[in-house]
Amino acid sequence: MRNHLLLFAAAGTLMLSGCTKPVNKNTTEKNTSAVSASEKSPETLKLEFSGTDAFTIKNARLKVSLYGMDEKLADAPATLITEQEYEQKSIPFTINLPIPENAESKINPKPAGPAKYYVTISWDSDGNGKADQKGDIFIDYDKKFPNVKLNNETQKIYLKVLK
């Protein structure tokens, strides 16, 4: 038992000693410039909407909204950055949501750290005159929350029919 304890302590010491490696300053500077270049937001956000339900679309008009917030402030409300209306008659579909170049500066209160973004939709897909009601197509929050990154990658958003 004592040998196992000594072996465990030696292994832990070796693991911790690997954490004290000095950092090469030139490598850090290169990484910092790469991060600041990628922080520049693209002109559009490419969103791919898909789902597994049997979708019936009677009203093709939907509204997609982009919200931003400081990810370190849990109880601060999100700020609407932009919203756009689209017409879609089938699922899956892909859209390009225009993003203002000063998206982060629109967030109130101003983010102290990194900003977090997410999208929402409002869609009266069953055509009864009321959006986001039973029978309408909605974001499937159970599958994945619609957080997005303002980069050039296609972001997946999952949909379902509200029941």
C-alpha cells in the first residue's frame, strides 16, 4: 500500500513539473496577432437550418434575429444586434444573415470580456396568424442551444414543430 502511495505521489509530481515550462515569447506574439485578425467579424453569418420532424409550411415568411451579450454577465439581458425577414418553403435551408461591422459595440452593457451571440426565429409557419405557437416551426433548444460565432463557418441550427 505504501509503495502505491509513493508511486502515485511521484506520478503527480512529474505531471505538475510539466506545467512549469517557460513560454516562448515569439510564439505568444504570433498567436495574439492571429486571434486579433480572427476577431474581425464577417459581413454575413451563414446559418444552416435543419430538423427531423415532418414540416408543413403554410406561411413561408420568418424572422431571424441575432442577439449578443457579455458571456460573463449571467443576469444581463441580451441585446438585439440585427434581424432580417426571409421566405422559406422547405427545410433544410441555408441563409446569410447580414451582420453590422460593429456588432460587439451594439451590446449593452458593454462586454468586459468576450461577447456571446445566439440566434432566434419567429415563424408563423402554420399560417394561423400567431407566431411561435403550437404547430409552428421553432428552434429545437433540447437538441442544441443556438449559440453562434461570428466567423466564416456555417452555423447549424436545429428546428422542430412546437407541440
